[in-house]
Amino acid sequence: MMGMGRRFSKKKLFVLDELALVLAFFTALIVRYTRMFSIWTTFYDGLYVSLLVFIVLVQAIIFMGYDARRASIMAQDKVQNVFSVIKGRILLFIAIIIYLYVIQQATNSSRFVIPAIVVIDAVYEFVFRMLLKRHYINKYGDGSEKVLEIRAPYPEESRIIELIADGKTKKALIYPQGADETKTNMIIEILEKNGIHPYVALDSLGYMVRSGIVSDINDHASIPVAVRSEHCDLFGIHYAVARTEEAVLHVIRHIHELSGEYICFSNVHTSVMGKENQDYRRVLNASAFTFPDGNPIAQFQQKMGFELSERVAGPDFMDHMFKNTADGRISHYFYGASQETLDALKENLLAKYPDINIKGMYSPPFRALSPEEDKANVDMINAANADIVWIGLGAPKQEKWMRDHKGQIHGVMMGVGAGFDFHAGTIRRAPKWIQNIGFEWLYRLFQDPGRLVKRYFVTNVKYMYYMLLEKFR
């Protein structure tokens, strides 16, 4: 959608949003005062005239401060557009309520008209936005371009021509790893000759560089190769500051030094547990790294001035780690979950990454183990001699297990909980857009309400309460 994004005018969107608001205003009045609509003084008095002027101005402020800074409606799907509209209308409703109380007219305004304006405006605005989006798509196309991915060993020229024969492919991404420079240049020449714009994927220190990790340092495109040394403390928990990609790269580069250590991924739920339980807080702080597996925690880091920090979710970390160890150079062991989940996980990983090095998997009993059983499990894990030992026992059990076995396990332990199920496909993870707006917890709640309703609602309320206390300390 890049090409279409350049043609899209936010001025037109602004005009349509204002038009939707004015139409919603008069629609609400007509519905409320249907029989008296022809009598001007019934509702076209100073209150509603001033209210119309006020909401038009507030709408402009909301658009400039919120909508204009967001991704274009062309880049958002329908659900994302709905959420954008709803968030803007919530701000408008709050502004209206404050305005009515300030001018002391809250009791004189219709209880129907005010909320009706906001609701009807949301409907009109969404419809207008979708019509505008359709207009641009019909006029300019959807802006999408097929990208041909070419990996070594490279295909013959005839095969490349066959792949681009539909005429929709304008770009090609070449992965040069494993191929010599001469052959890569030949592929580039073939693509250029056939009108395809070639790109070459970057490789650094044996790591496939992705866009999310590239940084501009002194006018040079670069990547961070280590997790930052500073921490961001919240509720006494020392959170590491990183992006997912640099966290993965750091572990890969220090895989031997991290052997025997453990890494935690702490979300809102476990941060509250750490706040309330000193022993568990010590467990988190004794890790090599505790990454923020929750949007609220990552947003807190950003507000504290830690630039380029983000949520490092356990399942995302696993995904990037699997991609970057797909050649088998780093081995994996999986301890936890059910046997059914482990079987599905192995099948999925081997189907996606045929050369991934899985040294072993084990589903321990869902009960306390005797010292003899525990020692046998440790010996079994160490006999596999894996570089990474993924732990999927659920919080807080997995973190305590890793703390108790620190220095005993020959490999770096990573507590990822439901990450086993997500990658096995036994539990469906929230779509990306839900993750982006910070509602993955709500998606999981609908999947398992019996187990999670108390955990999420109680924990989220506690988190907000503790955050308020932090602000007034």
C-alpha cells in the first residue's frame, strides 16, 4: 500500500470526519425532536449552537493530535479502523461532558442527544472512511505488490521468468546466505533484465537482519548486537530494555556464556505477583534477563525515556529464535506442557524448519516431583546437551523451577509458558492487530474464561492501582 499511501490525502479524511460529526449532530436532534423539528427555538438555542461549534473544534483537535499521527486508513484493516474511530469518539464524549459541566448546562441538555451524537458519529465516520478507502482502491488499486523471494541454491533463469509471468511481481528479495557473490550477481542481472527491482537481505554476524532491529547511528544503518546494560525498574523488578530481535541476537552471540542461566518473560500478571510476593520478585531479578512480556510494561519503559524498547513476548522470542537457528547450529530442548502439545510442536517446527536441531522433549508429570525424579529429569536434559532449554510449566512454577536449577542445567533456560501451545497450534494466538492494540489478554480470556477471568480482571485492576501509587510516590 506504499504507492497508494503517497496519493492518500488526510485533508479529505478530515473534511469527511467533520461532515460525519455535523450530520450526526443533526440526526440526533431530528430523532429526539421529530415532532418539534420545525420549531427553531425548541432545540436550536444557545446551548446546541455553542455545542455544535465546540464539538467541531474538538474534532479538529482530536484529528490533528490523534488520527493524523496514526497509520493511514489505507494501511489499516476494517477492525483497526473501527478501533481508531471508537477511540476518537471516546475522547470526544469526554470533552463534551467536561464542556457541559464547565458551562453548567449538563442538566439542560438531552440525555439522549449527547450520547446519540457520539454513537451516530462513530457509525457515519466509519462508513465515510470505508467509502473513501474504496474510492482510492478503485482509482489507484490496492497498492499491494508481490515480492519474489529467492534463496540459495538459486533457481534457473527459466524458473524465475515463470514465477514473474503474471506481471504482478515488481520486486525480488534475494537471500544470499550460502551462495557465492558471482551467482548472486547473476541473479541480480536476470531480475534487472526482466524489469524486477532486486533487493538483497542483509546478514550480520550470521544473523538475518530484519527491519525491526535496524537503527540509524551516525548516518549508518546498523543493528544492536547486545541487550542494553541498563534496567528499567517497575515494582522492584529489574526489566531488561530491548527489542525482540536484539534480545534474540544477544542470546545467540552469548549462548555458551548463558549456559546454566535463565531468562524470564514477565507480563502484567507476573509483575503484580512480583510486587506482592518478595520471593517471586527475587526469582525474576536473579535471572540473566527479565523481558517485558506486556504492552503496559513496555509503554512504561518508553515513558521513562528508554527509546526503541518494546514488548518482548515469549512466543515472539521463540519465533525469531527458531527462524535464526533453523540451520541447526543451535540446538533446542523442550521441557513442559502435555505430550500432545509436544508432539504437535515438533511436527510444526520440522515442517517449517526441516533442519532445526531438536535434541529432545519431555512432558513432566503435573505434580510435585520427588528429589530422585527431579535429578533424573535434570540428568536427562543434560544428556541431550542442548544449547537452549525451553521451559513451559506456566507462571510462577516455571520461573521457580529455573531458579532452583540455575547452574545445574547445561543450557540457557527460557520460561515461555503458553508459547509451547501457540507454536504447537493447540491454542490459537491472537491475530497481529489485536496484539498491536494491546488486547491479546482479552483474546485469551475469551478462549479460556473459566481459568483466566479472575486472573486478568483482578490482576489488571491491581496493576492500575499499583501504577497510580508509583506516580504519587
